[in-house]
Amino acid sequence: MTVRIRADLEQLPGYVPGRSIPGAVKLASNEVPHGPLPSVAEAVATATVEINRYPDNFGSALITELSSFLDVPAPQLAIGCGSVSLCQQLVQATCTRDDEVLFGWRSFEAYPVLSHVVGARQVRVPLDEHLGLDLRAMAAAITPATRLVFLCNPNNPTGTAVRRAELEEFLDRVPEDTLVVLDEAYREFVTDPDVPDGIRLAEERFAKGRHNIAVLRTFSKAYGLAGLRVGYCYATGTIAEALRKVYVPFSVNAPAQAAAIASLRSHDLLMARCADLVAERERVRTALVEAGYAVPDTQANFVWLPLGDRTEAFNAHCLTHKIVVRAFAADGARVTIGTPEENDAFLTAARSFLS
Ligand SMILES: *Cc1c(COP(=O)(O)O)cnc(C)c1O
């Protein structure tokens, strides 16, 4: 006799994290290249003094800080162990096996896995010809069973972003009983003024009595705290409360909460780092286009190379140059923007692949 694991988990591919290879340049996980600011490292060190104690279960100090930082009411905020945990909590809070989760594809690779685990049916809507989310096709794919829509903006892994007008048109078409999750993991890297700030957009819609939107942000990307695991959600009080119900108790640890608070207080310094990365992003994209790659316009801290069948060969070529990118077989490669030196090393590899 052996322990019985749910038979349907057989179909579930394991989550593949970006690879770390000793001595190689890692451009595979959309992390920022900088270590913590001194003020953040100090907050973490101070918090470790009390790690014999459980953390504040719902992070009230962090919620208070976020509430004033974002200028939104605290009861409409919830924290999670990374925003990927909040994605899972939102699916758990809205879906059972009779329901559908809808998302564009390709998009964030956690969406299929999290949907599968609750047994919900997944509906994937292909990206448009510019590799952006096809919001009209997504709206048309909504059925009475659709409980949740993941809308990743900018989209991981293509970097493309949807603009205000098309997003508003989409939101107007979504039924009130379907929750739209606006996943803004890369919001801080957005420079296109037509790409709306999801928090302000949601706030406007709440004021008009439209309640079916939840916005996710994370401290893992622009804020550089990927190793600590903390993200947050802004939604209605009802959704925030549901998120707290399905929260794994104490899953956001105390050093993470302290680091997030310290990061919000050093927001300007961290955003200056983002501006440098954005400048590098534009330099890298331009160089790739000049070299002959078809790279879609990106609003995130990565570029997407839609290489199709050549993806595996490109990945192998980059590895021989000690560059680790994120390859999605037969589709394309996502490459994170690193330091100028790392980006130069990547560009050298990318140019020699084509020659
Ligand atoms: C990285 C990422 C997240 C999750 O980040 P956490 O580290 O779990 O906060 C969520 N959504 C998208 C689209 C991402 O790329």
C-alpha cells in the first residue's frame, strides 16, 4: 500500500524556477540586480532579534504603512506570502471545481498551476499578433461559469502592457460576479503614461459601485525583496476579508514585514534604481532589434524574444556564454534586465547566435 496522491496531480507540471548556475549571469527570474538598501538590511536585522515570536498574523503595521502610502483604506488591503500566494488565495476564495478561471496565454506560469489545484477549468485566450493580451477575445470568452480573470499588466513574459481605454472597455464588459485580478508585479517599471495605475483605476471603479476588481503588487521585483516573500492586494473590503480567511496563518514572516515597511520609506531611492533599469531596458531592446530580433515593446524589467522553434538552441547558446535566460520551449525566451555589464554580456551572446 502506498499513500494515495490525487490522481489529477499527474497532469500538473512542477513549477520551474529560473535556474541558478554558479559563476553564470542569471537573467532568468526578473529579479533586480541590486542587494538591499542599508536601511532595509538594518530593518531585517532588527526583526531577527524577535524571531522566536510569531509574526503579526495579518501584518497590521505594514497594512497601516501601505494604507497611507497608497492613500486607500486599510480594510481594503491584504498581504500575502508573495503575490503568487495572493493569486492562489484569490482562486481559492472564488473558485471550486465547477468554475472557470480565464487568462491570456502565454502569461504568468503560476496561473495554470494554481487554477488546476482547486480543480477549476482553465480557459486560455491566445495573445494578439503584437503579443499583447487580447482583451476583446478575453471578454468574449467569459461564460456564466467564469469566476476569475487573471490580467497580468505588464504581461509576464512578453512585457507588453494594455492601455487605459482598452482596459476600461474590457472591465465594462465583465459581469459583476466575475472578479478581474489585475496582476501588477511590474508596475514600477511602467513608463507609458497611457498604462493606468491599477490602484487608482480600481479606486475610481469602486466609487462608481463596480466592485469586481482586485489589484496585486509585490515587493519581489522593483523593491528587490524576492527572497523574503511579501506582496499585497487592494480590493473591496469583502474580497480582502475573504483573502484573510484563506491565508496560511503567519505565512508572511516578521523580517519580510519589516523589510517591506522600510522599503516603502525608501521608495524614492528604490525608484531611482528602477529608472536605471528602465534606461537599460530601452538600450537592450534597441540593440536586440538592431541585431535582428523581433522584440515587442516592453514595460517591465525584461525583454521577450519570440524565437519559436529556435528557443532551445538560443537557450543552449546563452548557456555556453554563461548566461541563464528563461526559455519556454518552442515559444520564446524571456531575459531579465541586469546590470549594464550583465546586459552587455547577454547582448554579445545574442548577437553571436544570429551570426
Ligand atoms: C514575479 C511575479 C509574481 C509573484 O511574485 P511574488 O514573488 O510571489 O510576489 C506575480 N505575478 C507575476 C506576473 C510575476 O511575474
